[in-house]
Amino acid sequence: MKFHRLTVAPLNPDTLRAAGSSSGWLLDDGQVLRVGLGAPVLTIDLEPELSVESILSAHEIAGDPGPSDSAVVAFGSLPFNQGSPGFLCVPEVLVTQYKDGRTFVTTSEGSSGLIALLDEFELIDQEPQSLRSFRYEPTPEEYAHNVASAVEMLRQKEVDKVVLARSVKGSVPSVIDPGSLANRLRKREPTCTLYSMPISAGRRYVGASPELLVQKIGDLVSCNPLAGTIALPSNVPPENYQNWLLGSAKNLHEHKLLVDEIDGILKGLFEDVQADSTPSIMSLRTVAHLSSWIRAAGPRGESPSVVSLLRALHPTAAVCGIPRVKAQELLTRLEMQERGHYAGPVGWVDAAGNGQWWVGIRGVMIQGDIFEAWAGAGIVSESDPIAEREETKDKLASVLSSILIDRV
């Protein structure tokens, strides 16, 4: 298949975001805005031994020169459960707009083109709506009970940490507009990575993730795990809560388990792995997290692609637990429902094996006027069931405030 890349003047980011979010693929990390439009011209099933980059590099690129991540790029939102089918899509049209203004449009052979696709799109500004129906799964009481059960098992040293999640399902009076949701999230969480991906027929996952699972650009690999959370009340200086978080033994313990896990995995693949000696604070609109950067270089043998790294790292202790297999068995038993794409990887990969993948959290799955959102909390032996329940409530409220007037 042939693709043609063209350098163009910068395009309106709100229009691009809304168009990609409504009917295509969107990733916006504040440095690069990536939008896929049109039909998928190539779908890649993520079989265990498949080399995605070799499939992508088999296609011809004509036209203007540019970075590899502006040529043939595959997008994906993958299920949390590694045993569930996952696939990547190469869109008919790719728009890559960098923060410095450089903008490339790459179209597949026979495509109707960017202008034709944008002409079909209408930018609207939909306001948040009132609730029509709403329910927690499990109920708040059941979730607190699940946390208590997990803590008992943790104290028996069966697992070191497990992440328990719960969901909110509901509906609003009018069909939810993904484009309005995406642009509202960009304003509300400017430091997060915005994503919008089709996950099934008529269903989309739209969110703003704060957590970089893995990035590979050339020979350099980066991860930015988050664990340890506190809500930030609107009427109190955030520094008081952030300082408490930096001194919380429970949260520091939870964070260290995550950093040590990723550090150990990367040390099996790279000669040089450097992790922050102490965590810092990532402050968002309504919550703050403990954050650490881990960087790796010097592969032990052939340099792994970002997809290979993804397979090695997911699911981390940030969304599953430690040890991974036992923690996943425990959370499956206690949650009693499939997470679907919640906490699964969301990102992109190019023909050079470079790419960026974020943890698919702080998002809303939407279809028509129906929504579903998830939030989880890291449970360790020091966890308090009521505090963990309230943490998930705060996270859910933050996510759903982008589509709801009512507080959940």
C-alpha cells in the first residue's frame, strides 16, 4: 500500500480534536496532536509473536520528508485482560501536528483526503448534562467489603498489592458528543494525555490519562508510573495535601512496589536503567499522585520495539498488583465483572518500533446517551476500606464532571 505525506500549515486543534474524537482516533499529549480519520486501511491483530513494526514498514511513503511518527502509524486501545483480543488500526488519513507548528497530513492511496473528511464533520459545543439514571457496580458498601477482604489476604502475605476497581454506569437525556467531551477534557486537564478510541461498534473510550506506561523514541525508553493518591479540595491550599502525601507511609509503600516492579522488568531488558530516588508530586485538577520517572537505554541484545515493551510491562502494579498473576486472580474474583478497556494500554506505534502508550484510566466509555466509567485504588496491608472507597469516588467524580452537571 502507498501513503503520501504532505507538509501543511497548522490546523485548528479544537476542530482536529473533535473530529478525531467523534469518528476516528485521537491522542494529544500537549506536545504532539495525533488524529486519525476515515476508515481503517490496515487492521493488525496483536498476536503474541507478531512484529507490528515489520508490517508497518512494508508500505511505501511518498511526498514530503518528515519524522517516522508522521508516516504510517497504528493506533490502539487494548483490553486490560491480555487474553482478550486486541488490535491496532492504521487510519485512512493521519494528521500529526507538533507543538512547534509543524504539521503533516499522510493519506493512504485512494483516500478521499483530509478536506473531504473534515467537510463531513460538524463542530458543536455540548454542555454537561443532568443524570437520567445511575448506579455503582459494586455498591459502595460492597466495594468497601471487597477492600477489607483484600487487606486480610495482604496481611497473610498472599499478595503484596492489589488494585481493586469499581464502575459507574448511567445515562443522560441527550446523545453524548465525543468531540465536546474531548475539548472539555483538554481544558480541564492540560497536563494529561487526551485520548479517544473506538473500542467496539458504536462505542468509544474518551479520557485524559495522567500516566505514561512506556515511551520508546530511538534508543531511549521512559516510564512514568503513578501510585499514591490524595483528593485536592477546591477551598484548601493544595500544598498542605501534597506535603501529607509525600510523607504518607502507606502511599510511599504502594508507590515503591510499583517503581521496583517496572525497574526490575526494564533491568532484564536494558543495561542502563535509572529511576528517581524519591517520588515527586503530579498535581491534577482534583487529585494529586506520587510520580516517578524511570529511564532505560542500552538494550541487552536487539532493541525491543514499543509493542514488545508493552507486552512485558502491562499490567503493572499501578492497575493490577504484585505479584502480577496472583493479584490478577484476586482482583478478578473480587470485582466480579470484566474491566474491558479500562486500565488497558492506549497509544500508537510507528514503522520504526517507536511509540507511546498510556494507561487507559480517567476515561468514559460512551455509546449514544449511555456512559460507563471506572476507577481503582491500590490496596496494601495498611489500607483503610472507607478511605479507599472515597478515593475511587473522588476519581469517578473527577472523570464524570466532564459530562455531568450532577456530582456523583
